[in-house]
Amino acid sequence: MKALNIMVVDDEPGIRELIRDVLTRHGHKVVCAENGVEAVGLMSSDPMDVVYLDIRMPNGDGLMALREMRRLRPSMPVIMITGSARRDVLDETMELGAFACLVKPFGMNDVVGMLQVLGLE
């Protein structure tokens, strides 16, 4: 298994830390951002293999960040995270090119499972 460069973007510190810890235990390098603006800035300087991206955040929401990430790295898998399973929002993320969406609360097996589905772990 190759170590991946993964970014976790969520305004909730507990969610960021939990996902970071699980992915780090699986041997991956994980950087975190607390909003979409910070995430896009980090992505410009450090290429990512996968991004876990919250949809609703202050200071640059996930939809804005997803649009910019698609522009910068069209083939990079982006896995959306949301506390709301509203169909219109989920549909919009898929139209913008998200790979999948994890709905809170989700298990850490779901986080790692996404990498397996992508064939990366």
C-alpha cells in the first residue's frame, strides 16, 4: 500500500482530528484545514491524492472549494462530508464532480472504506 497525501477539511476540530488520526494510523500523510479558503490555499502548495471535504463551513464552504479543486486538479477524488442529507445538496456535489458523500454521523470504517472503493488502499 502506498502512503497517500490526504487533506481533511472540516470546521469541527473533533471531526478533523478523528479522521486525521484514523488515516494516519493507516500510514497516510494527512493535512487539515478548517475551511474551504484554507484548503484551496494548501492544495496549491502541496498536491493531494484525496480530499475529505465538509460541505457547510464558514469562510469558504465546501461547494466553493470543490469547484476550485476541480479546476486545479480535475481527476483528484473528493469525498464530501455533510451533516445534512438534503437531496439537492448531494446532487449538486455529484454534478460538481465529487466522488462520494459521507453523511454524519459516519464510522471510521466508512472513511477508510472510501479509499478502498477508490482502489487506493
